[in-house]
Amino acid sequence: MTNKFLFSFLLILSLGCNTTKTTTTTTQTTPKGGKPTHAYSVTNDMYKTQLDKYVKILGQYPVQDSAGLQNPPIWVGTTNFNMRKPNFVIIHHTAQNSCAETLRTFTLEHTKVSAHYVICRDGMVHHMLNDYLRAWHGGIGRWGNTTDINSSSIGIELDNNGLEPFAEAQMSSLIALLERLKTAHDIPTGNFIGHADIAPTRKNDPSIQFNWERLASKGFGHWYSDTTNLVVPNDFNPLLALRVIGYSIKDSTAAITTFKRKFMKDEKNKKFTESDKKILFNLALKSL
């Protein structure tokens, strides 16, 4: 690994924990003769320590990693590689009562949960983890044939207890962030999804009040077109259509509930109506 590449890699990672729009809401002080301190000084140092550990592993020359192989007399490193890039964006609501509560949750080691971004009700965006690193936000889930969601996604948490509307400032910041992420990582339109989509048996976030249609109008996720004149084939299989879109149908009731919550704003009816089937058929076609 050349010094030029290592420097570039360190620079990319060092920029990964910046905040967007403004910095944290905590007060920063500078002790006499010391470095600035604030409520997250200690956990930020922990972030840097862990980051340094991974940088050391990646900087090994010749490669010495988990394979544990003995290198031949002459080590040959490939010249064709780049950073791993995320392919999905997973949107969550925090199910907590404030941004401060969520930031604390994500800086306590024993919680074992995190996200790349947290967007507060007032629109402030906290970039907590570099996009190229793996956050612990998805848990056990599946979308299509992807089963390790955390390894291929960016997690965004919206400060919302799950019972309230999403603030306009928050939605505006989310859309602006999604525009940057889609461009930076070339994320496909259909790969902007919710936590409930990948874990329908466990999760319902973002809640029924989240405006997926608005996001889809900007190119983040699919929404259905006018289905007035759409004819659904006689042999149409709704469960197969859910699978085509990406849902796991291992628990078909959970998959149907999640789909109807998102697209019909209906959490009570567990069966597809004829109108629902038209929407499902339309969305399945968009997913092909």
C-alpha cells in the first residue's frame, strides 16, 4: 500500500464523523493548556481509537488479515481495488423522545446499536459514522436475497417516538441528505427502504405517518402510479409479488401488514383488497 493511498484513506475516514448543518448541541469548553472538551469528548476518543485499529489492519503491507496465510517469497498486491460502497439506505424512527436521548444511546457500548446519521426534529443532522464503515442499525433482516443488511447499507435514524408526525425541517434535511447519498454512492432508486421493510415481524419504523410518497417523488424508493385502468392478471399471486419487490414472505401476515402500512396507510386490514392488488401489481412491475 503506497503512502499516497494510505494518506487518502485516513483522510476519508477522518472526515466521516462530521456533522451536517451544525455541530452538536452540547457546550464545548477548552481547559487551560488542554484540548476542547464537551459531553462526547470521551466517546469521540473511543471512536478514534477503534478507527485507528482498523486503519492499522488496512495499512498492513504485505496483507496480514483474517485469512492468516503465509505469503510466498514475493508478495503481489493487486492494483485494482477501491473502498466498499453501501447499496441500500434504511430509514428508521428512533422510538425515543429526543435527539439527546438517541445520541446517548448510540454512544453507550452496552446498547450495541448505532446508525450512520441521526436527524433531529429541528433538522440538525448528526453524521455519527463514516459511510464506508458498518453500523449496527438493521439487526436480523432481509431484503430480496440480501441477508446481512448492515454490511451493505447506510442507516438513518429520525428523531421521532413513533407516534407523532415527522417535522418539516426534519423531512427537508432527510431529502437533502438522501440526494447527496444517492449521488455519492450511486444507490438504486428502489433501495431506499424502511426498517419495517427488512424486518416486518419485528419493526414498524418509520411509522405509518412517514411520507414515502414524497420521498419517491424525489427518486428515493418506488411509489405506485395511477391504477385506475390497470388490469391484474387472473393468475396474479400477491405473495410472489411481495417477494419480487423484496419482502421476506416467511411470515406472510407480517409482510402484508408492513406493505399496507407503507402504501395504503392501513394497519388493521390484513388482507389484500382488489384495489390493493392493483397497487401491488404496479409496484412489482416497477421492481423488475
